[in-house]
Amino acid sequence: MFSYGMNPWTGYTGAQILSSIDLEGQRLDCPEACPIEFYNIMQKCWAHNPEDRPNFDQLVSCLPDLMPQLLITVSEHHSQDKTLLNFNRNEVIILLNRCPSGVINSEYWLGAMRNGTIGLFKPAETVAYLGAESPAPATVNFRAPIIKKKDVKVSKAMPAEKKKLLISEPQGDVRHTCHVGIDGTSFGILEGDKNLLSKALPPPFPTTAISNGDAKVPPRPAPRRIP
């Protein structure tokens, strides 16, 4: 996902890999395009003692909070320095590391563009993209609800009309008559000016086309099915 198919432990035999891990305590370096928060989880999964490794429930609970932050550029930057990102205004940068190793100047962060380019940039030239950020840690709990077999049996035996009543109707004068997406499009009956409502919604991804005609939307990993 973040190594772009790079072969780990290149040139090592299976025995040499085990020796390096168990005897010398070596671990793979962080891939350049991997957010540091994900690499920290990887290191915990590589713990020598199995009891120190996170289980799947813990991983499912914490991974949504670790999704990399998206930033939108507010200015242009073009440089001959290959370590720096080149971008135009209103482009999306995926934040990888706020404190990249080997960088003396602390005013630079490490990020990636949608075309796979990785480099340094100044955070002052960006603002947070509020429309697709991961929720802040400790504010949302993604643990699945515990469902007891007894509750399932009661639910199956319940009449369909009674099941509908378990979902609360809109309270007071609230009515769900329409839906407005983050891009301002809507369907249903909307009494009022939908343009005023869309102003209160998070901004959509920039859709300005680049030279090859593609929209400037950051890459998203495909969802992984968990058996």
C-alpha cells in the first residue's frame, strides 16, 4: 500500500531474515510514502513477544483515527530542488510526517501528491481540508456494538411494524425531506435556498484539471475485505 511493491529484505534468505529479526532485533525501515502513525502500528505488530502485539479488534478500533490528514494548498510553489514538492494553488497534499527524519529545518513537513510525488513542503502554504479528515482521536469510538444472541432472537420474533417504531421519527418540526451532498447537489423537496445551506457544508475536493486532464483528487486505497 505504501511501499509501491518494493521487495522487503532484498537479498536476504529466510534464515538470514529470522536471524536479523530475532537475534539482531532489526526491523524494516518506514516506506517513504507511509504515514508515520501507520509505521508505529507496524512496529507494534512486529513485537517479539506475541502478547505485546495488537489484536485485530484493537487495529480495527484505532486505524480510522490514524488516516492521514489532507491539506489544500493556498499558494503556488515551484522549485528546482528535488526534495521539495511543486504544486499549484488548490491542490491536495496527503500529510505523511510532521517531523521527517534527516530534515534540519523544522518548518518543512513531508507529504505526497496524487501523482505519487513525495517531498517536503511548508505547512504555512496549506490549510486543512475539512471535508474528509479523520475524526480526532478520543472523540469517536469505532468499536462495533456488542450484539447478544438473545437480542437477535427477540428482534427476529418482533413484528415488522414494531421494528419500524424502534427508529425514532424526527422530533418537533424537523422533517427529512431532502438530502444535500458536500458538493452542493441535492434531491428531494428543499424549501429554501439550497445555496445558503451548501455554504455551511465542508468544501468539496478541488476539481481544477491538471495538464493531463485528470482532476486533482488524492489517491484513495481500495477497501479491504476482512474475512
